[in-house]
Amino acid sequence: MKGRSYIGVLVLIVCLNSLLVKYHSYFSDDEDKIYIIYTDNTRNNETSLLLHYKSLLQQVTKRHLPKTILQYYKKSFSVFVAKLTKEEANKMAGLKGVVSVFLNQKSNILTTKSWDFIGLTQYVEREYYESDVVVGVIDSGIWPESSSFDDKGFGPLRNKWNDSCIAFNFSCNRKIIGAKYYLSTSNEPLSQADFESPRDSKGHGTHTASTAAGNPVTIASMLGLAQGTTRFAIPSARTFVYKVCWSAGCFDESILAAFDEAVLDGVDILSVSLRSDSIDNTNHFKDVISIGAFHAMRQGVLTVVAGGNFGPRPASLHNLSPWTIVVGASTLDRRFITAVKLGDNRTYEGVSLNAFDLEETLYPIIFGEDASNTILDVFRRKSRFWKLNNTLDVRLVKGKIVLCEGKEGVEEAFRVGAIGILMYGPTLPEKALSYPLPACFLQTKDVTGIFKYISSTRNPVATILKTYELNDTLAPVVVSFSSRGPNTAISEILKPDLIAPGVNILSSWPSNLPISNILGETRKSEFNIKSGTSMSCPHVSGAAAYFKSFHPTWSPAAIRSALMTTAKKMSPVNNRDAEFGYGAGEVDAVKALHPGLVYDADEEDYIKLLCGHGFNTTAALQLITGDNSSCSEITPGSARDLNYPSFALKAAHPKQHVSGRFHRIVTNVGTPFSTYRAIVTAPRGLHIYVIPSVLSFTSLGENHTYVVIVDGVLKKSMVSASLTWDDGYFNVRSPIVIFDERAERVATSSTLRNVVIITVVVIFFSFAIIIIRYKELCIFL
């Protein structure tokens, strides 16, 4: 026995060693990985660029260079993609002429009535030049046959758009004037579902593109739900599509390539409903979306980005660059309600997108715990959740409605032939979802009555009614999943900038795709209902494009200012995180056309900001700008002095005295002769002074400077205030937020907790694998 135990220990050691070897090889620094190298921008032709890239590589590796350089960009910025070891990448990062080096990672896609809700109705003023506006969409492609992209009635294209459609099985038209796709140089293979063309195989890109610039479509719905005429922001605008997302993900190199070409393609607005998975989200030049948007800004192109779906955790925002518009998600004044009717005629209301019609036929209802698959010795509690295959007994469930805890395991219910499913949890979800069979999500407090009915009735029965719409009188409010501030990159620039509808949005969908990716779903529709900041982003992109049609020469910063200072004021009573959730407020595309005053900013302003935030050497700055810019020739700027249409001040210590000073410049775009007076709202104990408090203008385009001084004691982790310039007609409102480190603390502790949990799980499963392998080997001893 003793000898046998020694052998067992030896086997365990061998197993552990092999496992460690496997993991070592996976994380080894010697392994080639794909890196993106962002270099200086001083070379003006392809030959000199390629020679420069090769020169850099020769300093860190002796390998065959043609096989090392996988891809390079030459149009808008200087970036190349190469296979390097970690050691080579570290050497590369230290070379002269290199701005940053980072792994090529995957980014994630962030998932009608909404335009009426934010004021852009069919009766609003339209500009003749609307058809000259081009919205670029960087996403998963587009479904060109969708009626939202029909070019009937569109005029001829400008010459610059000819031959911009790159693909087989895909045709552009006068609405979709260009379409390109970008494959990754990684070893990720295309799936059978992927089209090697700009054609959308995920649905996300079609949904976002049509939201921003789709055509009106009469009698649109998702299988009869949300029925009506779909109308979008700027139906006469053109669309240019850049497909960067595939089944394997959206790779950084592809996103950079899309930005590189979009700027030269001449798009006016870029809509990016993606989230970069950059390890260092606080470094704008290791984040591909931030890099691309910076160079787009230099060419006068505004980039609108989704803020992310990681709320309500504080400091969970992504895409934080100050030269973009970051968008959060708000609710729409429409809710989808699904009712459940029991055999005793009692009715309970929940949430789902149930297009199935059971015609009020009553079916047997059973609790999942009472339907355990005893043949496979499944524990009863496991079948309450039934997240795994074979946890439910088909003989007990087929043809019945099953009640379960949580929303996982729908596929198992469908697999065993349930006629419907009832799910429950502590709160109702804000976004309604589609399922491959009749379904409803209920609150736990309501399910108590259903439990009592099932347990007290010999043959309990129920039915699930078809979903109907209900007016939401509390809208708009920030949805819980929308990522929150404060800004973790530059804390004293308030993010998000705006919110827009992002819940239960009806928009176009590829006609060959099922309406959800849940196993068993086969129903298809030309329109689909989706939720996320991905849906909010194209609302603001569309609003910016609408604005651009009236003011084609305005800068990206001026457009952002107009949208922010005219946004609908939100209530902190219904939105606990206040400006960290909604920024300046909900976008109002029509009101934005006439902002009165604007806060403009250009490349030089952002360079000043960079000089004050780590790029303060001439060499570092010129790597980014590609010109002779020097921090010694300008005054480095603080975030407080960037000409931004909002104000954020971080206190050094909680519950202590706080003070700060902001400088701003406003440009008159309202009426030539006007006098604006400063109106400040602030909580008790906080003093805000505006110097001067009166601004008088005598001409359009005239500039005035002013200073905001904040002084007081911060008693809470965050307080809200505002400054409004009022001339009796225009109201130019800017939010003011003062906060301290406590506003970020929850996020930090939550992140740490998640890291600990993940670590424990990894260790547990690692040893579980070892034990399993040990047992297998012992059989042969």
C-alpha cells in the first residue's frame, strides 16, 4: 500500500508538472504574439514608411522581415502590425520613433419610436444638403438588401465615391456608397457563418447603421411587436460601411485599418459601437479607437463612441478620449409587458419579447425543482436553475410551462419540449429579450403567488400571453447596464458626454439571421429589437449628422458643444449616479441646431492637453503630431482648461475644503447683438463664481473668455451643479461635477473582488483537472 501511495504521489507530481508546462507554454514570453506598433507620423510616402518599419524591426529581431510585418497603414497615421516576442516588443517600445506598442486584441460589440422621443420627428426642418452628409459605421458590416438601405429617390453620387465597394456577393448603391472589410492577420479562422465581404453575419452593424442613417420603412415590426413606421435621424444621408467584426471578434488591427481609410474616404461622422479591450484604458495611445479618433479629429471628422455596458459599477466607462463623444444609454417611453395568466384567472405581469400567440390556451405548469432528471441522478436544486443539459426530465416537462429561478437554461427547456418558460429574479430586467418559445421574466415577489397556486392545485395550468406595449412615464432614465464615470483616464474631463435611447430599439436586421442567438431560435425578421450603448451611439451619430447637414463647416468640438449644451436636463432624483451616468443629459437633435454659444477646440488645444499629461517632451509629442510641435513653445494645458462644454473637479481629500479654477472661451453663433448672463445652481456649502458674469457680443463669431471658480467643502462623494449662459432666448447649459476618490472606490473594490474570484476559480479548476487525470492514470497502475 505504501509503495502504491508513493506511485500515486509521483503520478500527481507528473500531472501537475505537465499542466504547468502547458500553461507555461501558453504564457511564455518566448511565444510570438501579434503586436501593433504606433510610430511617428513624419514620413509622407509608402516607401519611406516601409523602410522605417523594417529599420525598427532590425533593431529588435534577426528574423526574416517579410514574415514579421503582417500589415501596415499608410493613409492617416503610421502604424504597423508585426509578430514579436514579449522581449522584442519591450525593446521596440523603447526605440526612438515609437509612440506605443500593444497586443492586437479583440474588441467587443456593445448591443422607430426613439427618434420621436428625442424630438426628431418627421416634421422637423430638413436641409437640402442632407444628402451630401456621409456617416461612416465601423462595425460588423451591413445587409444591403434591407429596405432601410434602398436607394430609391437618391441622386447621383459624387465622383470621389466611385469604386469604393470591395467585395463579392455584395452591391453598393446610392445609399450605401461604400463598403470595405478587414480580415485579421491572427490565426483566427472564419466561421461558416462569416461572409468574406462587408455583408453582415452578426446583425449588429446592420442595426446600428440603420439607426443612424436608415430610410423610413412603413409597417415595420419584429414579428408584430413595436409595429409602425420606422424613421431614423437623417434618411437622405449616405452610409459608408467598414466591417471589422467577425465571429472570432473585432481585432484592433482591423479597427485601425478602418479608421485609416475612413478619414481619407471623406466621411463626415464616424459611428463606433465597439469597446476596445485595451489593457491600459487610461493611455489614449494604446487604445486603437482613441488613436483612430484622434487622427480623424485632425481631419475634421467627429467620432461618436459607445460608453459600454458595464454599469452601474462606477468608473466602468470605456472609450474615454477627450476628442470623441462618449454615449450612455437611457430608457425609451415604451415598455414591453408580457402577462402570465393562471388557471384561477389571476394574472402577473413581467418582461419579455413574446411574439408567440398561445391563444390563451391553458397548459400544465410545473416547477423546475419538481422536474429533475432522476435517471441521471440530477439534484433537485440544480433543476431549479437547469443551466446544464439533461437536468430536466423530458417525460415531466414536455408540453408544459416550466417555472425556474434565474434566466439561464432556456435552451434546456426548449430541448426537452417545454411549451413555455417562466423565469424570475429580484427585479425586472430593463431590456426585453426574445426566446425560442413563449417566455416571461417575473419578479420574485410575484412568483410567490404562482408557487402557492402550483402547490395547492391538483392540476395547475397557466398560459403566457403575447407581449404588448405600455407607456413608460418615468423615461428617460439611465439604464443600469450603461457604464458610469468618473473618467479613469483624465479624471477632470467629465464622461460620458451624453445619453440617448438604448433600450428596446427597433431597427433593421439581416433577413437570413434568427432574431436571437439562443439555441433553437429559427424565426427571422427584417427588423429586430436590441438594447445596449451600441444602440445609443448611433442615435447621437445620427443627431451629429443631422447637425452637420445644417453646419457643414463646423469642427468636431463645436458640434459636440452644440449637442451637449442643448441636451435635455436630467433629474438626479431618478438617476442616482447623476452626471456620471448621463453627462450633459439626453441628446436633443433639433434644439442643438441653434446653440447660441459654442465651446470650440482644435488640434492645438488637445496638444496642450497632451503636453500636460505625459507627452511633455518634444520627441514624444512629435511622434503623435508628425510635425514640429513642441511643448516648450506652448503652455502645457490642464484638463480644467481644455475648452470643454462641461466641468469636472476632483478633490484631493474626502470631506475637506476643495477649490478649483477653470478657463473657457465661448463663440457667439446665435444673434449678432446679444448679452448673456451667468446663472449658477449649486448645493449649499459650495460656492461657484463666474468672472465676468455678463458677456456682451456685437457680432457673430466673436469670442469671449471667462473663469469659473469653485470653492467649498465636499460633504458627499459627488455633488452636481451647473452653469447656464442665458440671453433671454438661448440657454447654454454646462454641468459641473465635484467629486473625490470615494466616487471611484466601489469600482476598485469590485474589480479586486472579481480578480480574486476569477483567480480562485482558475486554481480550483486547475487542480480539478489534475485530480481527474490522476484518477485516470491510477486505473492503469
